[in-house]
Amino acid sequence: MRSARFRRTRRASAVTLVSALTLTALAACGTSSSNNGSGGSDGGGSTDPAAPLDPKTKVTLTIDCMPPAAKAAELKEWKEDVVEFNKTYPNVTIEGRSTPGQCLEPPRFTAMLKAKSQPDVFYTYFTDLPQVLDNDGAADITAYVNDKSVPLLKDIDPNVLNSLKHDGKLHGLPTSNYTMGLLINRKLFQQAGLDPDAPPRTWAEVRAAAKKIAGLGKGIAGFGEYSAGNTGGWHFTAQMYSLGGAVVDASGKKAAFNNELGKQVAENLHAMRWQDDSMGKTQLLKWGDLQKQIATDKLGMFLAAPDDIAYMVQQLGARYENFGMGPIPGERNTLAGGNNYMVKKGISGDKIKAAVAWLNFKNLTVGKGQFDWARTKADKLPVGVPQPNFWLNESKTKDDAARIQYATMPVANFKTFMDNPVAGKAEPPKAQEVYKVLDNVMSGILTNKDADIDKVLATAEAQVNQVLANQ
């Protein structure tokens, strides 16, 4: 499951190969190598996987998720980065595949993997790794990724890299990550007499604050939750994690939520909905509904990732100043995820090296590519959202300072979130199928005043066990 724009299930519906990105040296680069694994380079190169890409190497790379024309600023930056990249590697041709939305929708993504038609470098979510490997779709790039090909490798959070590994082998490089926190409407907090610089840190505090905010009347809800479209199960999982629990046990074969922690989550939500009347009358909400409510000052808080804020400003006309963020209440663990690029299995070693070189430049270099915050601000794109934030050590210090220096929003509003990081925990196996079952837990709690919580949890447990048994 992803965060802003619910990217985990919102892949776009069409893909267009854009060969017009002949930005530099294209005429000299020849044609694209075959995508069936037989293609190689036209010159240069090294047989040693650990050696970085030789600038003389001549290859063509097809790459997924180039920004579409509708995202003019992002596309401008992509083209600029291709030009800059070609200053070092003049013989690498980048052919971007543009999408009108957020890459491929799940059926097309699955079909692409089965047909082996993915581009050389293709976009996935952390949770896609099992599906990609089941279809023998991604190259093992372990030998190609080191401190020479990716100089800041030691500063990438190992938890992020581990999300891209299977049996110790690395199958991708990250572009972004997220962890959930508590997103608040600062205006409503102030109106309710609450301190917007001190968001609730426990679920008891959330409940108390929600009652005060709902007390403002005018159809305002204090706290919101999802219960449809798999998003309810996603957030039930997040709440379980926040208390130190899980929804699937360590073996990955058995449900782990029909217990005291699961009952605590369910009973707290049921009490907020029916006893306190602090969650609003309208339920069966899915991704996008809570964003609209909080952006229009009809909701006080909900669980979200930081990039929801940029979405609400850019797409819903909200103002950055109206939002704040704290860590997920409970603070034991927070649901984490992210996205990345993988390299198609079967392509030549030189192509893999070129892919690593591009991803290093575009996504893994502080001050360049996606982390060039000065350019981002000049292009009127958001700067200051506290994620992606997979950096550690000196890289984190430099990147954090640049985010503040070029911020287009009041970064102090997110200080509580930034100053109190919570350990991220990955989504469960068979996540989407598990979330679909757990939607019924959330909808049962939030739409039925007389819900039998023990029965709701037991029924879901049996269904999740069946899902896991079918792996």
C-alpha cells in the first residue's frame, strides 16, 4: 500500500513509449538493445560486474515512469537530468516511457510481467518484489551495486534496501520511502483549544482530542478512518503496528490480530464512532475521502504519510500552513513502504551498469536529481515534505539542511514527526488480499453500533488464514 494518491493500487492505465527524448548524443547511440535478454552494448564496457559503467559504453535503456506531459515541471527536470547524465555517459541513450497517471495499474503490471514486456528499468513498489520474482522478472544486481557505482550506498537506510532483497540478493534501488504519522488540521486544533505543535502521541490522547474537535459542530469530525477499497485493512494494520502488534505472524502463514491488541484497536475505534460521535456520520471511506475532508476543514486528524500534504495542496487547493504532523500514536512501529526501480532480468551486464548509473544519478545522489531542492523550488514544486527520507549519517544532515533552506512550506509544522522517528515495519505478505479481508473489520466497527467485535475479528482471522494458506 502506498501513501499519497494511494499509489499502491492506482497505477495509470496506459503507457506510451516516448522515443523523442533524444536529448543528447542520441544519433550516435544506435538503436535499443533487444529486450529479450540477448541485447548487449555496442562498445566499451567491462566484464567485471563490480566495475562502474565505462563512459565509452554504448547502450540504450528503456525506463518506466517518465513524467507525462501533464506534469510539465517534473518532465522538464527529467529532461534536464538526461542531459546532465549524458555529460558523463554520452553514449547511453535514455528512452523514457511516459504515463498519464502513476505508472501501470495492477492488471497491466501483472500482464507485463507475464509477457516479459517490462522495460529495461521498471518501476515497482516494495510490496511488488514477490510478484516480480515469481515471474522471474528482475535481475540480481547485487554484484553491480557497491560504493563505486553508488557512492552514497552506506548512507541509505538498510531497512529500505532490505525491502528490495530476497535471500540476500538485491533486486532494486529505491526512489522514495514513507512511514505513517498523524496528520492534523492546525486550524481546527487551535479552534478546539489544542496545541497544534503537540499532536497526540497516544491513542487515548487521540480520542480525547477528537472529542474536542468534533465538539466544534458544523459537521466536523475529530478523527477519520478508512473502511473500503482495501484502505481500511491497510489502516487497521497500521494501528496494530503502532501498538507493537502484527496482522500476520513471523512465519507469514498465520493471522496475528485476533488477540488483545486487535481487540484494543477495534474497541477504541468503535467507542470513538458510537460513544463519542467523533468520527463523523459518513463511513465506508476510501483513499481520497479523508484528504478532501481535512483539506476543507471538516476533519481534525487521520493517519497518513507526509506526501499526502503535497497532494492536498497541489490537487485540492489546500494551504501548507494548515497542516501539521506527529509520529503515529503508540509509537511502537509504523507501517512503512516505498517505491523503487528494478532491472529486467536477462539484459546485458552493460545495460545493468547503465541502469545503476542512471538510478544513482537520478535518485541516489544528495543535491542532484530528485534531491536537487534548489531546482525543485525554482520549478514551483513542493520542498519541505519530510519524505522521502532514506538517508543516514552525513547524507541525511546535508539533505535535511537543503530541504529547510529551500522549503516552500513551514517545515516547523512537521518537527514533532521528524524529531520522533518510529521504526518502520513492512506490509504483510499477501498484503492486498489481507487488507481486503480487514476492510470488513473496519466497516463492521464503523457502520454497526451493535457490532460483535469478537465475532468480527474471529471471522476475519479465519479468512486471512485461508488467504495465507493459498500462497
